[in-house]
Amino acid sequence: MRARLDAALLTRPPRLLHALLPGCEWTGPRHALSEAPIIYLTFDDGPIPDETPWVLEQLALFKAKATFFCVGQNLERYPDIARAALAAGHRVGNHTHQHRSAWATGRASYLADVAECQVIIGELEGVRAGGADYQFPRSLFRPPYGRLTWSLLRDLRADYRVIMWSVLTRDYNPSLSPESCLRDTLATVRPGDVLVFHDSQKASARLRFVLPRVLAHLAGQGYQFSAL
């Protein structure tokens, strides 16, 4: 029983965290009750070869849109993968340039790291926009590890929608079996949730088991999948 409770708390963060980090978005935008239920799929830490293109293939099978919170260094290494995600109608968000922890980085260095990543995203989105008159939606940011300080949050909210999550699949955890990862995710998910996956080598075994099954299960229940 204790193990199941711990899993539930890790998979769905307690609402106390919402109060501790005011202004962050923990669920997706509200929709009319008459509309189909929506899930917001997000992927952290990419883009990388193999994993991110595979994710794009899975999403295409279900006509699903998602948001990729990318590390700037990976965008520099693999810009064509990011361009493919944008061309498919997905969104790219900022996950810092070097996957920095806000609890272990000075404020100025952290903000500079975020800004460096955003420059790269802006260049990639400029290619997609194809014109100076294109109106970009407000930029998205997710802090690595979900770690922020109040002062950083205040600064970041001026320029970004700060996106957290309502369901953490824990696909990054090598001690968690793919079957447990899938079970905990499906037992927790609700309409409007923001789900976190990781398009990384560390998460690969669980990601490749869980993602297609989550897509199939939720699509079968009438869910749609939207970018933020």
C-alpha cells in the first residue's frame, strides 16, 4: 500500500506545489465540456537521434500534437530533428541550454543559459514562420527537474509561460518496469493533463513501451492530443 501511495504522489504532484510556485501552468488550457477531452503530451531533454524521430512517428500515427522541451545543446547538434518536429505541427519549448538545475546555478548564469537556448529556438521558428509578419505564440519554458526559485520564476514569467506537469510518467527511472510505468500513468491521467515523457536514451526502454500504448488507450477513449 505504501509503495502504491508513493507512486501516486510521484506520478501526480500534490497541489501544494502549485501554491509554492504561483503562476506556473500545471494543466493545459480549459476547454468547453462539449469538446472532446484533451491531453497535452510533452517530451523533455531532446532532440536526439533515434528517440525523437521515433516519437514523431508514433505521434503521426494518431495525428497527435505535442510539445518538445528541448535542451539548447541538443538543438545545436540536431537542428534537423527539431525542424522536423516544427514542420509536423509540434511546438518547441525551452529547457535551458545545458540542462541546468536552478538550485545549483547562480541566478544570472541560469537566466543566461535560458536566453541562449531561446535564441536557437527563435532561429528555428523563424525558418518555420517564413515571414516577418508571423505572430509567434508566447514562448514556453520548463525548468529541468522541475526546480525553480521564486526570484527566477518572477523573472521568467515576464517572457515565458512556465510549464510544469500534472502527470509524470517517470520513464527516466531505470528501476521502474515498463509495465509499472504504463499502469501508473493510465491510472492517474485525467482530461486536461500535461504528461511528461523524455525523448532520451535513459528513458528509451520505458518510453518505447509506454508511449504507443498510452496513445492507443486514450485515443480509444476519445481523447485528442494537443500541443500547448
